[in-house]
Amino acid sequence: MILLTGGNGQLGTELRHLLDEQGQEYISTDSNELDITDEAATMAKIKEIQPNVIYHCAAYTAVDKAEDEGKEIDELVNVQGTANVAKAAEAVGATLVYISTDYVFDGKLKDGEYATDAQTNPLNEYGRTKLAGEQAVQNTMSKYYIIRTSWVFGKYGHNFVFTMQKLAQTHPKLTIVNDQYGRPTWTRTLAEFMTYVVANKSEYGIYHLSNDNACTWYEFAKEILKDTDVDVQPVTSDQFPQKATRPQYSVMDLSKAKATGFDIPTWEDALAMMLESVE
């Protein structure tokens, strides 16, 4: 049996659709059905279900709010919640798939790409709690996949693609940050990789998974709006202050994921496929 946490979120919804297509049986939960911050309830629920795989998609992802008013819930969900799920998963002998983030890095890499064993040094609270979640999984579990991803977009839920499209309807000119580099990730590609490593019994450990090729947020926005009559202009991060400091450079090395035999589309192709699926 497969268990999903955060089954109604952007990634969880994508994963449910994929599991349906694959004809796999699963139980999907949200915070109403499984409060991962409650250790006893989490242990009881997971022991009752007895899953052999847990896709842990539940997370607190409000990056800027995590710096102040959301700090407590960020800690509770991403650290304590993940630790609770990991303990229960280990108790029933399940494999755990935990989704982490490029924000575990500080973006100060001088050249190349962030390898899976690169030094972590989160700049914001969200990155700190996701890294603490990784450590909870590593310290508790014997069978786990930690999958770090970045710049997630998809057809379900709020994300950068829909934000850009919405803004373009009311603004003739948009200014987008052009000095932060990373890799966009389509939820479909990520969900497919999550199920792929489990199905193929890939080596346990940390993986980086996003779509291939890198870009800035400005370049990403230009591609999203290329068929739209809107003027997209580049700006620097200091012209667009945010509460949470983002890494300037978070391009992650995908070679370990590719070595499993998984085929990773470019972000440009992934974006085109995603937009086609929405129409």
C-alpha cells in the first residue's frame, strides 16, 4: 500500500493523477486526515495503514512568511512533522520519499553545479527547516529517498507560471529578477521520478531532480509569456526586496538522477507540455 501526505497540494495532486494512471492503489491524506505534527496520531495512523511506501509531500512552503509569522508552523510541519512521519515509516518498515529544496544551499558556489554531497548552508528559515527534515529522515530511516527540487511549477495549485500569466492580463510591463539562477521543475517530472526510483529500487540516498537546463527567473518569465503582448524587463534582486533571502545561484547537478536511467526533459519542453495540458 502507498501512503501520500499532502495529497491535495501542488505536488500531491500531480502524484495522485500519476498513480491513478499507473493503476496503483494508494491512500491520500491531507492535514485534516493526518496531522503529521501530532506524533502519537501519526504513528497510530501509519501503523493502521501499514504502507510499504510513503510519499511525504506535506510541507510548509510559504518561504517569506516562514521568516516571521509562519516561523512556528514552519518548524512544526517541516521538522517535527517530518521526524514523526520518518519514525512511523521506520516502525512499519516503509520506504520514505521526502521532498526537499535547493534552498538548503547558500548560492555562493564559485563554479559548476551543486552536487548531492555539496556543503549545505541555508540562508532562510524555510531552507533551514527543510534541511532539518532531511537530517531527521537520515537519522531515523534505513530506506529513504531525499529528493531536492527547485522552482516548482505545474497545473495544480499556485505557482510562478500562473502568477506571470495573471499579471500579464493586467500589466503591460513586468519586471522580473534576472540575477538568481536555478532550474525550474515541472511537478509531473518530479512525480514521475519519485515513482521511478521506488519502482526501480534505485540506490537509497539523496537525489537532485529538476528539469534540465538552467535559467534566471526573468528568462523563465520570458518563456512563459513569449506568446503574450507584454513587455518583460530584467531587474536585480535588490530592486525586488523579499523577507527571505534567496540563494543567487542554486543550479543543482542532475547526474545522479540521470544515472538511474530516468529521462529528464528540459524545462522549456516541460513548460510547453504543462501549458498544453492546461489548455
